[in-house]
Amino acid sequence: MTADANIRIPRETKDRLAAVAAAEGLSLRAFPRLAQMLLTPAERAERAEKARAALHDWNGYALTPAEERDLDRELDRRLARATAP
């Protein structure tokens, strides 16, 4: 059994966490599960690297850093256009 802990957070943060939890079909009582869904930047980078390696192993596909930057810019451009008012 894990120990409970109380932490103080701003009301806006609690409201945001509640909204995220609700969107995932969870309540804040399921916070441990919600916390497991969130990744640190290092964890995201590690997953991305593993995905790139798996893609390369599977079919030899490997972007150069310049190609990756170009594709990131294109994705940013498309997202900006799609979310523009």
C-alpha cells in the first residue's frame, strides 16, 4: 500500500487536472493513473528515439536531422493553419 500525500496547488491547476482527468474518463481520485500517462521531456525523447530505431530496423527508414526539422516545421505550419480562428 502506498502512502497518501497532500500537496498544495493553485485552484487553476486543480481545475486543469480535473478537466484532463475527465477527458480521459477519470476522476482526480485516479490521479496515480493520470500521472502515469504524463511523460517527462526525457521520457518523450527516449520513446521517440526508440520509435526511430524500430522504424529503421523495420524498413531502413531514417530521417536526417535536416529532414526531421523540415517535417517538424511543416507539421507546425499545418497545425497553425488548422487551429487558426
